[in-house]
Amino acid sequence: EDLDNAIKNAVYDGAKTYQTEALLLAVTPIPANGTPAKVANNTADPTKNGNWSVVSGAWLQDASVVSNIANSVDIETVGDKLKFINRNKTTNTLGYKHIRSDFDFTAIPVDYDESIWEVRDFFDLGGATITMPENVTLFFNGGRFANGTITGDNTKIKSGIVKIFDTDITLTGFNVDVSYPEWFGAVNDGVTTYTLAIQKTIDSFNKVHFNGGECVTEALTVPANRYLSFAKDSLITILGTDFPGTIQARSCFYITGDNVTIDGATIEGVITWYPRTDILADEPAYSNYRDNRSNGRIGVVADARSNVKVINCSISKVVFGVLFRNCNGIHINNTKSLYTMADGYAIYQGTKNVLIENCLGEYNNDDVYAVYSFNTGGATQSENITVKNCTARFGAFRGLLNHGGKNVAFDNNLIDRCNFPIHAQGNDDPSLYPDVLDTYKTTIKNNKINFDRVTSYPDPLPLISISKSFDVEVKGNEIEYVGSAIPTVATVGLTLTATVISFLNREVCVSVRESENVKIFKNPISVLGIFMSNSNNIDIS
């Protein structure tokens, strides 16, 4: 009654307020022209609410002004309590539901579909599974779910970058534009390990964004149809230097499904990187190198998957930067693989249709860009591999390697001071590589090789080596000595002293051994020449 009287007698801007149009029109005598009044809380006809005034001796509603006074659209009476009204869906609007702290998720009303649910409280589901109506948006306004399973039906989420789920929640059937590890409680402080929170986010949502800061984690798996993106200041620190076992257990991101993109990740391991030259001279360092190579982490790995992209990433202080086996449709673009104990980019047996472009491999202690095919376990040959517009710098072994692949192209790359710049190698040494397949159809075109030969491991090696390979084209490659002092060797009347023989062995530009159908032409080679043995149909025009 007090509330009713207050509404009846309230005055706004000098205008008396009436609850209904009938009460207003019953005023006698009619006031003078211009007298203002208001109608509020007219539940029978809310369109009559608003400002009124006397015009030409009669009450007239001002249609241009709408009253925002709370009414039954907002609040209703339930028993002896007031509550916010839940709006039902209409043909023009979604419903809007206030999820009370005592809401029973096992008995969701039928008219709660096609609605926005405002979640303001903490809900412990007690291990239960709740099934959402279709097309619900969970609007988190301070609330959180824990301990249970939520089965969505095209369920969406509206939330800030705050914790809204405990890690004991399982989600299925959600459709969100972007999700964050913070939703499961991850804190990017560079100290605490949040593997479970990150993994829960990846498992629950197709699109995950790492919003910056340093995430500390152990091995993570990435299922099918995932897009992982990273802010520029994000850093993923992958723990572990002594984790022997499966490749999966050693991977930062182990891809378990098709159609996966890793976009913008900065991944850093915690192993100690040793320059390979130091390792060879220092037995304790070699022991550490061997252990780290065997047991350390790997950046991104996929086995028997298709349509995988690694773009705009930086991976360092791991064993392998990226490793793909038996995969199909791999694209690696604008990515860095730095300070690895083994290969920077490893394409293993049976992997097909690979494009690596605009990438950098630097200080890799084995091969920088490597294609392998081993005839083990029924593996097929790796084929249709292109490496173009990439840089291999300071690689301890080979800059570009085709080791048993088919249809492999190395095009327009810079190989800068790698000990063994380019190699197309089949099964030329069965005692060392008994399962390697022979190499077919390799093109080595328009590459630039800078060499200084400050060190060479394990022995002096050719700059471009072709061995047990078939159908090879070497065209338009530029080779330049960039050491501090350019050796001079007479090409006429050469005296074969020990020094000269050593130099020839070391600095042969192109070596062809046990190969067939090799074309070497239009290469501006300014130092020494070509070595050939046990080969057929070699065109050096």
C-alpha cells in the first residue's frame, strides 16, 4: 500500500503521476492548458504510460517521450517476494533469464531455450550432467560453474577474461567465437603451471586465444578442428628436460586431429642449448647434448594428420622445432625455429603435400629443413615437399636435406654458413641408413649459399651434394665465400700439395655420387667445381 500510494502521489518535474489513463482522465475539473502529468504502471495498457498534458482543454499523450519507470515488465510478485521478471522469447527477441542461486538445472523449464541466461552465482553441479536447451547464451556476470558436465546445444558464452569454470567441469556442444585459458583459471604469471586449465580450454572449444603473458605448461594435445591464436606478447614455456617416452608426452602441442592451426605461438623450452662444435670438443657437454636430444621437448608434432598449419610462430630451446610424420597437407609459414638440439623443421616418412615458406631456422644442431623417408613399419615415401623463400643460418649439419623424398623442391632459399648447405641423399650407405629410400625428382633452384667453413662436422663436405638420387635439377644457385680470407687456388699447373688436396676436398661446390639424370646448369659458381663418381646421364652444360 505504501508503494502504491507513493506511485500515485509521486511528482516528477512538477507533473503529478497517475497509475492509469482512467485515473488521469477522471480529474475534474480539467486543468488549464499546458498542465503536465504522467501515467505510470498501467499494466492493462502499457502504451498509455508516459507524459501527458492538457491541450485545447483535453488530456493528450506526448508520444515522443517514453517513461522508463520500473513496472511489471521488470518486476513481478512471487508469494511475498519481488523478483526480476524473466522475459520469454518472441518472434523478434531472445528470452532473458535470471539464473537464481537456487536454480534447479535438472528441471529446466521448456521456455528457457533461445534465451540469454545471466549467471551471477557459483553453481556446484555435484557431479551431475545438465543438458542445455538449444541456442542459449550463458552471460557470466560474476558467476561460475564447478563439478559436473554441461552438454550444450549450440550454446554460446558471453564473458570477460575471467574464471567462469573450474577444471572439474566438462563441456560439450558449445559454439563460441573465441575462448581463453583464463576461463578455466589459468594465470599467465610465468610461475605457476596451468597445464590442466589450458588443456581443458583446448578440449572444450574450437577457437582458443592466448591473451598475453607467460603460460607455463607441460605437454598439451590438440584435437581436430582447432584454431589456436596468440597475442604478440604471449609466451608458452614448455617444461621438462628429462621426459623419455612417447613423442606425445614430449610435445608442447601434439596434434591428435585434422584441421588444426597454430597461429602466432611463441614456444620456449627449458633445455640448455649447446653449440655443436663445443659439444664435440667437450665430453661432458656432449653427454648433456645427447641426453637433452633424447629426452627434451618438441615444439609442434603431428602424426598421421591432415590439413595442419603452423604460422607466425617462434619455437626455441627444444629438440625439434616442428615434426610431422605420415601427414598430408602441411603448411608452415613465417615461423622461426631457433636453438634446437636436433632438426628445426622435420618432415618424416609418409608425409605428403607440404609447403614451408618464409621461415627461419637458426642455430639448429642437426638439419635445418629436413625431409626423410624410411622404409620401416610400412611407411610410404614422403613426397610433394616445397621449401621456398626460407633462411637456414648457422646450422650444425645440413641446411636443406632431401633424404629419401620424392618431388622435393628447394627454391629461392638462403643457406647462410651451414656446415653442409644442401643435400639430396638416397640410400647411399646401407650400413648407416639401412631403411632409407632412394631420392627421386629433386629440384634445387635459385638458392644462395654463403659459406666460410670455419668449422665442418664431421668431415669437410660439399656445398651441394647429390648421392643415390634420381632426376635432380640444380639450376641458378649462387655460391659465395664469406670468410675472412678467400683462399686462392691456381686452376692451371696445380701442385697437389697436402694443403691443396685438403682444400679441394673441403670446398667442392657440387658432388654427384651414384645418381642418374642430374642437370646442373646456370649456376654462377666462382670457386672450384664439380665432383662426380659412379653416376649416369649427368648434364653440366
